[in-house]
Amino acid sequence: MSTITLGRYLWERLHQVGVDTILGVPGDFNLQFLDYIYEVEGLRWVGNANELNAAYAADGYARIKGVPGVVVTTHGVGELSALNGIAGAHSEQVKVIHVVGQTTRKMQKDRMLIHHAISNDPDHKVYSKMSKLARVAEAELDDINTAPAEIDRVIRECFIQSRPVYIFLPLDLSQETVPSSLLSTPLSLTPAIDTAAQSAAASAILAALRAAANPSVFVDCLTQRHGAVGEARALVQALGLPVYASNMGKAIVDETHALYVGAMNGKLAAPGVAEALAASDVVLVLGDLPCDTNTGAFTRPIDVAGGGAVVVNPFDVVVRGERYEGTFIKPLLAELAARAERGGEEWPGKKEVEVPVLPRLEDCPEHPAHPRNCRYNKALPEQTVTHEWLWQTLADGFLRAGDVVIPDTGTSTFGLGDARFPVGNVRFVAQTYYGSIGWSVPAALGSELALEEMAAAAKKREGGSADSPFARGRTLLFVGDGSLGLTVQELGTMVQQGTRPVVFIINNKGYTIERIIHGANFCEPSFLPSFFPVLPSPPPPPPPPPPPPPPPKKKKKKKGHGTPRTDKTAQRAKHTTTSTASRTNTCCHSSSTPARPRATAASRPSASCSRLWPTPSCATRRSCRLWKLSWTASTCRGG
């Protein structure tokens, strides 16, 4: 009987369901089963700067590719570091699998004082208890006979519930073997559906829309989380009703579509959007996530409780107060679209509902986005560049079909949420609900990795070229200086992996949203004064010293008479002094080392470079990698 290790079984199973990248940080309790990644053809390992960034990157990967993002950590120190990212994925219903390398089963049983433990009588599974509320399922593996089935179970739960799951893998168990034939049984990744309840719910939805005088459709983010974007677009087209999107559901329906009205974020929406939606007597709500930041602080004009809305949740439907359980949003929307397209008595053609026309900004002189208030004229430098002008101008002049727009929490999310995208097939990815600043930078890495894999798969499947830099779309990252400071390390991983996101840094010199909420008087942390270059410009090198005066001319002596010993000693002392001054003041010369035009990027930092901001001495600048990056324009020949 052919067998494989349990570690390889885990990676093979994940690869079977569409995962091509494993993210994380190696540690002493996961190193051995990480080796098995390289035995799986088509699977790659991408190491991150830290575990929190790895969890954020897995989140971004999952949102773009639609399969779980996988993050691997060691237990305890790595496990807890990733927890904030896992909690965010849980809040926003994103598929993430956290694989934790644990101590051996004997260590756990004997409660040994192994590093990363807590207390003098350590429970090695105490960290598992800490993360319990941030996951929907876990497999705490300890028996090789049940381990494969447990792995399969939690992978399935991750897909169905679209939330994080954990796999706790003891180091010794990962090397035990299981039958390789287990991999031939495919995993079922869809929930059980009550077909009768689904059919009844579809009939009730169509009846409610048919009876309404002014119905409309409202699309929210859980439609995307549960893989129903294509079905939602087909339904919108088949119904022919005006369509709105939530702040978090932005761009699920192309904003160039003739039926699209606008993004609905309560009182924070663009002029006319809230009024138009409020005029609907029945609203079909798809995949709702009604948090404060997604409803304009709960000012959205949709009467869910009063029966003015038909709500399609991921696993149930509510029509006029009646709940239909046992449904699933993806097949339900597909059935609705098919029945509406088919026509007949329940939906006799597209309903004649006028699509609201929003007032033009030119007709709203008091609105901050009015051209009078926000147009930027280079000839008038005293005019302020406003957010209303900036974000819409970026959208109009820079977006391309296929782009992924990732704003960080705060300035970028609020600004881009109101901008209307002038091209189709653009994805808008933001952590609007959980709102952990810094999330966007590693998420952009995850997006880039996913886009690469999807482009390669499309090229293999359909042929043609995917070599153009923009054939797969771009990742556009918009992040403020405050957020960037938290996760800036992952820019290094982007460079290492050869990814090519477009990064916009909004230099607010601090936390702008907090200033708006509370004022500018509270104490803020210190930020780097500028990100261009990443480090502050160094001071100019000191000017070279004036040349020493020429020695006085001496009378020529007759041949055969040597220089007196005292004169030779003085000359050696003078030569030594001159060489020392040369080494100090000309920065890169010494008596024994020729001058170099510039230190190479491959040079290793020396032990003398022990501070983030090293003193600008020649030796430190020459040996410190950070200074090399910022001193590229320096006139110092050794910098």
C-alpha cells in the first residue's frame, strides 16, 4: 500500500481545492512539515516578515482568488501574533486556514517546560483556547487514524462558512504516514441544501418583487464572500431593476452598468442616492452585512424589520417576515436568475421601473465635490487639493479593467468609496468592518500572488499571452503614512517575490481620521518624516580639508650622503598623520584600500550598525543596508 506523510497529505489536500501559495513564518515546531510543501508540484512557500502580516496576506489572497488563504505559524508566539489578522477575517467572513505547528504529543502529555509555554506547569494547548472565538472549526490532531478525515472536515467548513478554521498539527504526528489513496476521494465543498425550501423562497421573492410598484436590488459584500458574484450579476440583468451597492459591496456589480444607481452608505452617500433608494417600496437585499461603517452609521433607508426588504442571507431568506432556512445564496441566486430570464407568469419580462438619475454635481453648488469647490488649477497654487477631487480624478484617469483597488482603513477607504469607477471588472477590496490599520499592505501582497496564479491558470486553460504587465490587472494600494508604518516590512516581501503593485502613500503626517473624530490635540506617535526616500536625507559629507602646505625646499645633498635618521622618523610621522586625515575626511580612502564609487546592495550590514538611525559616519554608512538605500544620491563615494 502506497503511503505519504500526514504533512504532505495536508498540503496535497489544500492544493487540490485551489490553494497554490502557503504563507507564514517558519518556526521550530513547523519546520519539518513545511519541507513537505516542496514535494507538492505547483505549490509554493512565501515567507513573510511576521505572522500578523502573513495573516493579512492570506486574507487578501482569499478575497481575490476565492479559495482559502493559508497561513502557517509556530505555536504560542507565532500563533498569537497572527490572531489579530485571523479575527479580522472572521469578522468580515473571509476564508483563512491557520495551520499551527505544535509541540510533540509527548511534550504536551508530560506538560514539559518547552519554550513558548506559559507558567511552570504549562498547558501546551492554552493558545488554542485563546483563538476559539475567532474561528468556526478546528482540528486538534493527535491520532493518525482520524487525522486525514479531520483535515478534510475543517477545509470543508472553511469553504462553506467562509470564515477562519485552525489545524493544530503536532510536530511528531506530521511525519507519520497515511494511505495515499485517501487523496483520490474529492472533497465536497458546498453545504447541504433543502431544495424545496430554496424553490419556495425563490417563488416568494419573485412574487414580492412582482407586486411592488417601485422595486430595486441592493448588493452587499457577503455575496462576494460566498462566491456568488457571477450569479448576482446575472440576476440583476434578468430582473432589469435599479441596483445599488453597499460601501463594502462596491464594484460587485459594474458601476458602468446602465441599471447601476450608486453606492449606498446612508447619510454619507453621494447626493441623491439615499433619496432614490428610499423611494423603493421593496428592496431585494443580497448578502447583507449591516455594520455601522457599511450603513452610514445605521442611516441606510432600508426597512428590513418592517417588511420593506426581501433579504437573501448566505444560509436563509426572509420575505415579509417569513424565514426560509436550508438555502444557500449561490444556488438560490442562480435559480432566481434562471426563472426571471425564463419569464412566464411569475416574472413576465423586465419590470418597467425607471432607473433614478442622480443630480449632477454641477447642480449642487453647496456639495464639497462641486467643481467650484474642488477643482485644482496649477496656475492657482493656493487652491487646496480636496479629497472629492482627488479620488474621483484618480478613478477617472488611472483605473483599468481588471484592476484590484485596495484602500486602507481611513482616508483611502472613505475617499474611494464615493468615487464612481468608470470602467468595468474592477474589484474593490477593503477591511471596512474590522478596520485594522495596516491590513492593506500585506493584503496587497496576497492580491498580487493570487492575480499571478489566476493569470497563469487562464493562460494554461485558454492559451494566449499573459506576459503583459497589465494582462492580469494591477493591484492598486492606497495607504496612509500611519497605516503603512504598522506593516511596511511586507514591501520587502513584495520585492523579493517580484510582485508589482502600484502603491500610493497618503502622507497625512499622522492619523487623520482620529484628528477628525477627536481633534488634533492628542499625542500621536512619531512617524517617519517622509517616505520618499524611506529614510530621511542624510547630511552632506564634510568638505575635504585644505591641502597641507608644501614642505620647504631643502638643499640637495651630495650623492652618497643619506638622510639623517631623525629626518626619516619625522617624514614617517607626517605620512601617518596625512593618511589618517585622508581616511577621516575623504570618506572612502585609506592608505591601503582604493576608493570605491559606491557600496553595493549585496554588502552585509556590520555589527557596528546597531541602531535604526545610524550615525552618518563613513564606516557606518558604508556597512548599513538601510543607509545604502537612502544614500543613493549622496556625493559620499562610500555611501
